[in-house]
Amino acid sequence: MHTLDQALTLTALQHEADGTVRWQGHTHPGYANMVGPYGGVTAAQMLQAAWLHPQRLGEPVSLTVNFCAAVADGAFTIVAQPVVTNRSTQHWMLRMEQDGKVVTTATAVTALRRDTWADDETKMPVVPAPEQVPMPRMLLDRPFLSRYEWRVMQGSPLTELGTTSDTSLTRLWVRDIPPRPMDFAGLAAMADMFFPRVYSRRALMVPTGTVSITVYFHASGEQLQQHGMGYVLGQVQGQGFRHGFFDHVAQLWSQSGSLLATTHQIVYYKE
Amino acid sequence: MHTLDQALTLTALQHEADGTVRWQGHTHPGYANMVGPYGGVTAAQMLQAAWLHPQRLGEPVSLTVNFCAAVADGAFTIVAQPVVTNRSTQHWMLRMEQDGKVVTTATAVTALRRDTWADDETKMPVVPAPEQVPMPRMLLDRPFLSRYEWRVMQGSPLTELGTTSDTSLTRLWVRDIPPRPMDFAGLAAMADMFFPRVYSRRALMVPTGTVSITVYFHASGEQLQQHGMGYVLGQVQGQGFRHGFFDHVAQLWSQSGSLLATTHQIVYYKE
């Protein structure tokens, strides 16, 4: 079983009358960050609690995860409630608890997808093929970094801090190690892969922590199957930095140029 | 009292032991949309339920509002719970109910702001002063449109559908009618002002509805006071349109060029 699938394993503890299901899961040492787990996998675990729910309608469209408190290594409970189910959309409220205390909250929307007029207005930039982009030597040594193959084309403080810059734009190819067929949870996990933009701007690793992340899923499950084990192109740029919080906006494309997801997050930083 | 302040009036019904407060409010006919209220005011009402809460810590940093079901004209209850309170951040879960049914859910983060290194990486575009931009004749006639002064510089289907376009970029100046001192609720209300990007792309008004909106507040309360009753510059562009859902990313600046907020939303559309 792939490391990510191990991390995504949830066991139903209890079904309540209002549709709420309490799931038991565990943090995975393979996705550890400096302190606690990599936030992308926490986000994927939250989504998984809706995905595995027996009353789920459709596929993920939107996910917002709020990191309220440090997630400790070990067991957790995710409480997943389908709050409103319409004909074609379903709204979820979710929370992760450890020792009875909330550590993460989330909302999600799942929906039936239909064929409509379609266009990716934000086009994939012209970049070299993944095989032509060298894999960098990492500045940091954290377990989750070894779960991904990073091929960085531009501006990543993963590999160099360099000098201060007016732009935090970064572009990179990424893929699971070992490659894993793409699905919504895998995409949610990747959506948090971008290093803090404040590192790029300041050429300095100040303390940071994601406060809230939102992922909009543009691809259908069928498109994700077609994507398979291909590389994902990630592009990210910061927008505003002030008073200890900055945000970024990012896009994830398949190798064929389809916009798989867009994502934004707001991040706490010090100094 | 300003129409928006009337719409934001909430009365505490009940304080629960875990810090949850149940608020009573009413939709305002002045902010009616085609069916039900303008979503921006619903978002502002959700934020207001945290803002007025006696246990609130700090100022809004992040707000995500999910539109689960149509909000009916009339009374509603907002249930606001401070789920986790840390030393400098606080996490909120909120829901709006009518007749005991959930119609809107939200999460919010409030926080103490500190002085740090700061920069607006996404710069305000060079545009004419508000007074130089004519106020357009609206294509649509909905009550909430009369609550704002719209001065559209580029690409808005508020005023013309024109022909199909490769870009949905729109820039406009906006201000409350009558002018109102800026605050977080007023900014949250404005964050939903952008017309559906699919109108611009297709030169066609297909049925649409916001599913989920997120607002990141970059300005402090002090900055909003300085902004006062000035105009806000809004810029918006769609990213991906597929399978009945599209998203956009948008920025709101003060006249002096400070990034007040960034916002994204995912919108249902038909055809």
C-alpha cells in the first residue's frame, strides 16, 4: 500500500442519527514535517472523511481546511457531517479532534459534475518537460519532502534562499514517490506543497504556519484517472504580506495542460 | 442608520456554556438579489456574528462562507462558536439557520495583528481616478445594485454583454451608497461584488450561484479607519470553468494602493 494510502486509512467508529460519522485515523511518520504532520496530508485526511462517507453525493468541488492547533503525532478522530444535501450539491462540516480537543476544522462541497461549456482561462505556462528539470538538493530535511519528487524550475526556497526578491513566483513539477494514481485526496495533499512565499521574498526562513487553505477542484474523477501517475505542474505567487499574515494563490495543471485545481492559503509568519 | 448597518443588526438570543452564541437577524430588502439576499451581505452577517461575540479575540483574518441553500427573505438565526482560542488566533465555526434548517455555513479566523515586514506583492494596477470613470447604466435591476456606486473601467457584464471574450478580467471602483466608513463587515460584503465571470466569457447570462467564497483580510482595523469612505478598486479574473463550476480570484485595494483584501470564490453555472 502506498504511503499516502496508509495515511488516508480511516475506520468508522460511530454513525449518528443526523448522518454524522466519527472516523479514527493516525498521523503517518512518512509525512511528518518539522513539528507534527505536513498540512497537505491533514487536508487530504479531512477530505477523505467525506469521501468515504456512505451518504456522500458526487465528487469534491471545494475544500477549506483551518489549522487551529498543532496536530500531535498519533491517533485522531475526524467528525464528518453532511449538513445540507441538495439535488446535485452537498455541504460538509468536518473537524479533527485529539484527546477531545479540536485541532482542525473544515468545510467541503461535493457535487455531481455535468458537461457544460468549459475553458481553462488561466493557461499552463510554457515550461520544460519534467525529465529536463533537475531534481534539486534540498535545504531542509523533513520526512514529507521525501514523499515527493520535486523538479523546480523557478524561484523555490526548497533549494536555495539566494537574495531577496520582488516576486515570489515559483513553478515546479511534482509527483508522488513512488508514483501513485491521482485522486482527489492526492490532489488535496499536493495543494499544500508550496513553500512559504515569505522565504522567497526575504531570503530568510522565518517561523511560519498555514492558518487556512482552500482548494477548488476543477478536474472530474475521470480526468484524474486519465492523469494517472503523470507529473503535476504547480505555480504559486504571494499576494499580500502584512501584520504577520500573507496569502498566496496557486494553480495545479496536468502534464497535458488541464487545470486540475486552484488553491489559496493564508499563512502566519513572524518578524 | 446606514442600510448595511441595518442589515448587520444581530440580537443575542442565547449564550451556551461552550461559548456558542445564537444570534437573531433579518434579511434586508435593500440588499435583495433576484432570489433571496445578495450573498455579500449574507457573508457580512456571518462575520458579524463573530465580530459581535463577547469572547472574540482580535480582528478578522480569514472568512469562508458556503451557500448551502437559498436564504429566504425574513428572520434567521446565526450560531457562532469560537472553537479554538490560542494566544493570538481564534477559530470560528458558524451556521445560519432558518426554520431549524441550515442555509449557510462558515469558518473564520480572527487574530491579533502585529507589526512585521510587509509588502503588497500584487500591485494595484494603474487606472483612472474614480471621478473620471463614468457610472454605467445597469443591464440588471436588482435592489442590492442600488446600494453601491459602480464605476466600471473594464470588462463588466453589469453594463454590457458585448461579445464573447478570452478574458474575464474586470476592474472597477466601488463605494457604498451613501458612503459608509469602511470596516471588516463592509469589506466582506464588497468581496462578493463581482458579477459571474462566465457572463463575461460567454456574453450570456446563464443561471449561476456562488457555492463558496473565501476572503483574506490584509488590512488592519486601523487601516480601514484611514480608508474611511474612500473608493475601493476591485480586480477580478476567472481561472477555470468546467463541469458546471468556475472559480475566480480577486483583489480589493484602497485608493491609496493598499491591498485591503483578496478573495476567491467557486460558482455553479448552467449550460
